[in-house]
Amino acid sequence: MRRRPFTVVIAGRPNVGKSALFNRLLGRRHSLVHDRPGMTRDVLEGDARLSDGRTYRLLDTGGFDPETGEGVTRTVRERALKAIGDSNLVLLVFDASAGIIAGDRAAAARARTSGVETIVVANKIDRKEGESGELEAWELGFPEVYGVSAEHAIGVDELRDAIARRLGPVMDEASTPDEQVAASPKELSIAVVGRPNVGKSSLVNALLGEERTIVSEVAGTTRDSVDARIEQGGRTYRLIDTAGIRRKAKTERGPEVLSVVQARKRIEACDVALLVLNAAEGMTAQDAAVASYVVEAGKGLVLLANKWDLAGRSQEEGEDAAKALRLSVEDSLPFARYAPLLLVSAKSGRGMARVLPEAARVAENRRRRLTTGELNRTLGRALRDKPPRSASGKSLRVYYVAQTGTAPPTFSLVANREDRLHFSEERRIENLLRGSADFSGSPIRIAVRARSRSEPKRNRRPSKARS
């Protein structure tokens, strides 16, 4: 049985540097950092690694505000408190340059009430007032205080040592499986993307079976990309809820720009993207723009028409509407007609059971490899009978075809000269490839290169032996 990983939660009032410390302990930029208070809303998580190879789960929470009223801010506080209660260790962060204030005392009281071991982190000690603020930290009544500067990595090694002492020894190879955390299989990274307010966070929560990310009618509620793991059918998935991607003209400066940049980075790092559409509104130009980001990055793509239950139609009308939606999507995404479309409802759960298996199938298709023999049996005759044209209009003599890469599948046409295919020829060859094997959901790359002198002409017919 897999043991629950040691979990460390970073908590504290808003704008004390929690996200900067989260990024520093992870060793990479994951959480958004900005001068505006309240940037982090959802609970973010990542696997932090110690120098001896041991790992622990690290969580970054939204700022704890004891005077919170209704709405998103109250939800942020509730999520932070739940994360504290489920953790093994709390890093209670405060701004040493500002000293201890009422919000810090309130956060400390809630950490103490949780019963979870807590150590105090006095951040920003590099500032002039930081030294006296670090001394004030002992007033909070916890036995350990560490002065750090997350921005400049001052004191962070000592904090890591404090975490390491609580993890226990490194397990050796002789340990039984029950004594170790079983090594998880390779995760399938799935980014949930789309324009604002199409139901991305609701969809992630529906897949997880819990309210993990904050859902609000206010567009732009999700700012950071929120990671969450789920196991299904013996496979581990990492779901990434990203911020809504707006058109540049409608993107405000500051935090929103950072959120969109991060969302695009998570697309580049994922295996498969789930593009969420609003079924009630149909396909929009911005949906197509987000799809183009996924295709350009060479990632797998699954289209999810969410809020399908809001259509309110009879079965016959529903079938007609579904057909019309599929045709509309195909017309709007001529460059991604290979992407499967699922009609789902995060609210009612309709179609949600198909989402992860479909993403797994697309991930396998993206890594599919065909042998050179298979390729030339499929394409050889077609390319000989109708030689492909280059962009300049000249015919190319193709000697053979080889697959030169996966993720995405990449194919090279070895020809009499290197040239770029005419777009219609590229589409014809892509259709031939898709007809030969299941590449549903995966983009395909095709290039032409010249045959080197040492390469044989593989499609040349052998000469008859002389008598």
C-alpha cells in the first residue's frame, strides 16, 4: 500500500512572500509572485527534493485573512485551513520587515488550533527592518524560528535542514514495499485550458471528485496553474487547471498577463491539453486561438464541450444539436480536425467518465511509432503514382519515408531534393498516415529532406538477373 507523502504547508497572511518561498523550496518558478496582495488563491502543490534524494509534498496556500467576508476571499481562507489540517508540518510565514501584526497572530492561532507541528519563518530579513522583526517572531509562541530571504535564498538551506529532520531516514533497497512509498508510474500531465469562465475549474473538481480549485462566476478567478494528482485505472494523472487565456487586447496588465504567460508555459510542458469549450455558446475565435497554441506546441488535444446539460433539448433535438456542434467545431478548427470532441457536463457529471481514458489514448497516439516498412507499404505506391508537389509547384521524387520522432509523431520524406511541401500535399500525406494508424488527438509533423549519396533508393525495383 502506498504511504501518504510527508506534506509541508506554507501558510500566513497575504503578501508576506509565501509564493516566493514555495518557488525557492521547489527549485523552480511555479507559483505567481507579484506585489499585489492575494495573488495566490487556490492551494498549489509540487514535489520538493532534498539534496539526499528524499522528496516531500509542498503546498502553497492563499493568504489567511481573519477579517474575510463572503465570496472568493473567504473560500481562499477555508482552503488554506483545510490544507493545514491535512499536513504534517506548517511553515508559518510572516514579513519580518513589517513585524508581527494582528493578521500574523490570527494565523498563528489557527495553526496552533490545528494541532499540526508548526515552525515560524521570518521572511525578508534582507531588508533593513528585518532583523528586529525576526526577534519578534518568538512572541508567536512556537519553539522554532528561521530567518530567511526567499528572494535572495538567505537562510533557506537551514529551513530545508529543519524539514529534512522530520522526514525520517532514506529507505534502502532492502526495505520492503510496505516500508517505502511505492514509486509512482510515469505521470500523464494534462493541462486544462480555454478562455475565461468556460468551466475549467469545475471540470477539474468533477474529475477529482472534490472541490480542489475555487469556482466562481467571476471570470479570471484562477490565476496560478493548479496541479492535482489523480489515479485511475492503474495510471497516475497530473491535472493542471490553468488561468483563462484572453485575447491580448482584453488582457489587463500585471497579474493577468503573468497568469496567461504561465498558462501557455504549462501547455508547452504538458502531454495532452483538454480544451474546454462552452457548449451553450459554441466555438469562438478565442477557442480556436487557444487550440492553435496547443497544436504549435505539438501536444495532444482533446476538445471538451462543457455545460452540455444547459442545452435543455429533447433527445432528438440533442442529437441534432450535437451534430451541428461537431460540424461547427470542424469548420472552426480545420488545423485540428483530428482532435476528438466529448460532450460533457462538469455540473451533472455527464460524459466525465470518458475524459481521462480519452486523454490516455491520445497520449499513446502521440508516442506511436511506425516502422519504415509499414510506412512505405502505406505511402510508397501513393507517392509514386502521384508524386507530391513542393510549395513552388515542382514535383518531388520520394525514395522512401521514415519516422524520425515521436511526441509528436514526425516523418521525413527522403526525396531527390529538400523542399517544403505544398500545404495540400502535406494534408494529403497526413490523411494517408492517419488512415494507416490511430493518431487521433495528436498533431503530425512532416518534412522533406534530400537523400544523401550514401543512402540507397529504397523504392527502386531490383534489376532482373542477366542470363
